[in-house]
Amino acid sequence: MRAREALLGLGAAALLAGAVPAQAAPGTLTVRQMLRGGLYIEGSYSYMRLRNARGRVVVEREFRGAPVRLRRRLPPGRYRLRSWQRPCDGNCSLLDPPTDVCSRRLRVLSGGRTVVKITVRPGRGCRMAIRAQPALFPPRARIRAARRFLAHRGALNGFALIDTRGQIHGFAPHRVYVSASVVKAMLLVAYLRRIGNRMPNAAERAALGPMIQVSDNGRATAVYRRVGDAALRALAARAHMRTFSIFGFWGSAFFSAEDQARFFFVFDRLVPPRSRAYARRLLSSIVSWQRWGFSRYARAAGFRTFFKGGWRGTDRGRLVHEAAMFERRGLRFSMAVLTDGDPSHEYGTATLRGVAARIFGRPRRGTASGVGGSPATRRAGLVDVRRYGPGIGVDMRYATRRNLTGRRLPGYCRRWPLLMRAPARALARVQRRLRRRGLGLLVLDAYRPVRATNALVRWAERTGRGDLVGTYIARRSRHNLGSAVDLTLVRGGTPVRMGGAYDDLGPGAHTLNARGRSLRNRLTLKRAMERFGFAAYDREWWHFEHRILGTRYLDVPLGCRR
């Protein structure tokens, strides 16, 4: 019971500190007044007066007898409530001077509920107890939908959610799982508590950042050696985690979904003030190829997400975890979904997204994930590759000046990585395969309007580089069909060494014309692309064409009016 009260108190404190939106929904004020420990000899009248922050009276009521109940819908903001009694003489035709007076400040939250309980002890004064509750999110119906989804889902699933009012809900919330990388969030907090109320120095940030943002196991081991089991157990006790255990290695930790929901709900309170913003920044900047769970749906609903995910193999199959804290305009809640025995990593991530879709609602196409396109490109059959592979990075060079021509090409007004549907689906499969090795894709060019290809040809002829036309620059390109893509590999959001710059046209661009790590990276990209239907162009290590070709050379601009 004390743990639940602590959670509710922390949530309310965070909400009271938040700013009220300009067009906030009204809240509800409920006042209940009771007489305790005696009665006035011949009766009494109760008076209540509520003033807003400017001192204007917004509610003034008179009641005869007890108990008293008052309910009002009010704009969110700060108020002062004053209550006093006037005992009666005779048949209450005469009133005594006011007695048993009490007054308190209170706050009405946007969409929330503020409950005031007034206890009057005749002749001995009165007191007020105030509880301000935020708006309820998520609604109970959404939580029930998530439970039903998990009840019919394969594998071993656990789900826990602490709503904005501190209530705990779940599906098998106490089921215990072996740790994956979710425990690295606890390592972060334990380390920041160990160094005290200061910012970590450069060397410490070099370990903590990759441990969280790209889930680096080596750095997690280094941090664990400095923290140890005792600090993690103490942190778990402070967060009221009931089933947490660990011995000898961070990967041997055990916990439940409820444990992780409790930890993330009070995350801010656990981190020292000087390093709190740093910790929040790390947990909100996980690399894109590890954002396969909650974040897309939370962002569509207007929430900011602070989370950590994890995955590994177990003797049951594949394990996929994610736990997070969500914030929006002062609202805060936490959620954890843990799953084991999945037939594949994709099945586990689909479970996470299924829960998120029911808690937040499904985002409209193109809203939360940055997916691009226009009615004209959709009519042409082009789709954004991020629709099927949300973690794919984008750096459309021809939409910028950072390309061999030194200027943006015509037709590139928006940075939309578009392909025909079949190549786009295949590219998403490449992304998922590379993700198992800690790698990802960064698209440098995809569908290219014919006008942009013509501009490239004119540039080559005008600058005396006409020899590039027909070898490196085609007059009619597979890019115009929406079947070709230029890309490179990234690790942790940073491009890996490929032994040559994009569009550095010449012998060094040949796929096999590299050494050491650069050659290995080129071959890794080539093999992954060829596995899913793409053919490499040996003169350019970055260029790949899908076996299913478009049927028309298209000149539909990317976001341009003409």
C-alpha cells in the first residue's frame, strides 16, 4: 500500500509542476464536508467560497446542516477554498458569528479531478485534505484491449502499466524474465547515483552514452564492474521492485513487467538532479533501428518517450523486452512489455507494437514515423521505405548541396526515400537482418525524377566530365523506375567506414576496390542486399537494383508544386 501511495505522490508532484496548456480541458472539483465529534447545539449553516488566482469569487454557496457535497467543472488553474460555519440560535432565525474556519489553496488540473474532504469538529476547528488527480490516461477500455490482445498472442508475455493516477494494471505482471538490455537503464541510474550529484565527465559519458543509445554490451559490462550487484539491488528496493534479483553479471538479472513499470515511473526521482537532464536525453535518443516498439505510437499521440529495449535468444526461443516512461503536457505514465519464447525477433516486436497500438491508438499513415509522399507519388505506385522499415535512416543527398554537382537537383523539394512497393518491402527485410548485427541502412538516394537525371547529364557535359555519361550517369536510370536505391551502412546512427565517399565516381567506387574493414563492410552490404532480391552494380558500391522493375520512367517531383 505504501508503495502505491509513493507512486501516486510522485506522479502528482510531477503533474503539479507542469504547465497548463493554453486550450486545456476543464477539470472537476469535488468537495465533501462532514461533522465529526459532536454537533452544534441548535444547528448551523455552512458557507463555502472559492476564489481564482486573481481573487475573483467563482463559487459561493450556503448549506444547511451536514453532510455537504459540492461538485463543479472549472477551468484548470490555482484556487483558494474557504469554509466556515455559523451556528444557529433558537430556530436559526439568528446566526452566531462565524466559527470553525479553514482555508486552503488547491489546484484543478486539465481534465483531472480534485477532491477536497473537509472535516469539521464543532467548536474545535476544521481541516481540509486535498488530492489533485491528473487526467486519466490511458482509458480503462484501452488497457482491457491490450490484455485481450496478449491473451490470444503466442509466447510468454507480461505487461504492466502504471497510469497517470498511479494505478497499476497488467497482464501476468509478476511473471519473471531473465534480463536483456532493459537492465542497462538501471545500470545508468545506479552509476549516476554512485558518482553523486554531478555531471559525468567525458570518459564516463563515453561509456554511458553507447551503453544506452546503441545498447553496447562491452560498455555495459564495464559500467557493471564499477556498480556491482549491491547498488542494483539497492536501486530496485528504492523503486519498490518486488521480484528483482541479480548475481554475478548484468545479463543474469531477473525481473517482472511490474518491476520495470515501477522503475520507469519514478525514474526522474531516482537520478541526482545535476545529471537528470543527461539521463533523460540518453533514454530519449535511442538509435532509430532500435525503435521497433512503443515510440512511433506514443509520438503520434503527442507523448515523449524515455525507454530502453532489449533482445536475446533463450532456450525458449527469442526474447524481446521494452520498458518506458511517457510524458505529455505534465501527464506521466509508464509501461513495460516483456515477452519470451517468440519464434522470431519480428514476432516479439510485433507484440510490443500491438500493445502500443491499443494503448495509444494506431497513428494515421505518415504522421508519427515521418513517412513521406504525395497523392501524385502514391498514384505512381511509390511508397516511402520507412513505411515498412521504420528504422531505416535517410540522407537524400540530391535534395541538398552535398553531392557531386554542389547544388540541389530539380525535383527534390522533400527528402522522401520512395521506391515501388516490392523493393520497399525487400529493403525493410534487409534492415531487419542487418539489425541483428548491430547495423542499419542509410538511404542516400532512391526514386529519382527524370528531370533530376537530365540535370545530372547536363552537369557532366557542361563541366567536361562527359565520360561519366553511360558508365556512372545513365540518361535513363533505374532510379527513374523506382527500382534502384543508393545506400550505405550505419552503426548507432553513424555511417561505417566504406573506403570512399558517396558519388566519388572513379575506380575507388568499384565494390572490390577496397581493403580491410572497408572491404568487409562493402561485402556485408552487398550480401545482405542480394539475399533479398537486389543486384549490385559493381562500379558503385552504394548502388543496388531490385529484380522487380517499374514499368514507367517517372518524372513526378518529390514535394515540388511542379
